[in-house]
Amino acid sequence: MTAGTILDKTRTELMVWFEAAWHVTTAKNGLSAQTLERTLGIHYRVAWTMLQRFRVAMVRSERSQLSGRVEVDECLVGGVKRGGKPGRGTDKCIVVMAIELRDPKGFGRVRLRHVPNATKETLVPFVRQVAAEGSEVITDGWTSYGDLASHGYAHTRLPTKAMAAPPHVAMPGVHRVASLLKRWLLGTHQGSFQPEHLQSYLEEFTFRFNRRTSRSRGLVFRRLMEQAVATAPVTEADVTGGFDWNQHHNL
């Protein structure tokens, strides 16, 4: 019955998988592999691999694009390093974010991507993948977003350095997401991650953020298990060196 799912050929008891999924979805901020190891009494490597497989299952292949008014920006995540380059030239990990804005206030869904740089060749394809054509895309004055209008978007540029309002007021959505993401990485995972695994953490954060208003943790658990059995097998080898997200669901 587990053939063709992320549970394919697992040697871990199914009840352990179910209990792990329950803890993953009911813990407000999730849990690290070390915490899961202590909670279930299993080996660390087993706990880590289970979490990595669940993170792959958290991405629905049929998820729809963002629409309406969408803010897009980048943030930097990673350890503190003194004396390095500031801003987009840093050697920290760059995460590009897109979030729906609701009227009259509030936020909708989010998408996050770990990118190698903040060039036009990287940022524009991200926007085209996650935001539906015809959406209003709101960015800062960064030149790499300059030709979004030619791809069917209503592009609104807010050069935050030239505006009287501070960045978190001019573009509240992406700044809220960046703050929550950094706090989550630091609190749940002690700020420790390997760059090759960062996208997996971003997908878990996305899964949680987009279901933040759910009134029932049980329904979130059910959704994760539904997606787990609808996701193709993921082996330990697939996740050990960092999952190939470029080949998964057309990311």
C-alpha cells in the first residue's frame, strides 16, 4: 500500500511515520530533527530523513499561482559574519519572497525560493513561475525587476531609499515574511542549516504560513498525509546532498 509514495520501502513502522507527521503539523513552529529524535526515541538520521521527505511532500504539484497584488523582494539568511559585504553582494544565502496582499488589509499565500544571485536572469523567472500574468507585482527599485511589465504584469516600483516611509511600511508583506522566516530558522532550527538544504526549510515554512489560519491542526495533519501518499518516492540518497528542487514540480 505504500508503494509509489514517500513511504515506499520504508523500514520504519507506519505508526512512527504517523506520529512524526502529527508532531510536525501540531507543533506551532515545527520541530528540528534533534527534537523529533528525542520525542520518538529513534535514531537522528531516521528523524532527519523523515523530516526531509515530509518537506518534499509539503509542495503540491497542482498548487496555483499567486494572483492579485503581489509583493516581491529578497532577504538574506544565514549565520552572522562580521566584515562581509552588505546587501545583495553578501555571501549569505539569498531568499526571494512573493506574497499576496489582501484588501483592505492582510496577507494571502507566500512563495519562497533560495536563489544564487539577485540578477534579472534569476528574479524574473521566479516571478513568472509563482505569479499569474495580469497580477500587480510590487517591488523596490532594484533594476533586475525592470522588465516585468513586458511579461504581462502590472509592475509597481517603490524605490524605498527615495521614499519618506521606511521599507517595512512601504512593503509590509515581504518584510513581515522575512522577519518571521528568520525568527523561525533561529528559534526552531537554531539558525543552523546547510545552503543545499535551505529550500527544503523554505518549503516547510511556506506550508505552515499558508495554513496559519487553519482552525484544526488535525486537518493540517490530514493534508500532509494526503500529500505524502500522492508524492513519488523520495530516497535517502535523494535528500542527503540536498534535494533537487529544480526537477521537482517545475521549480
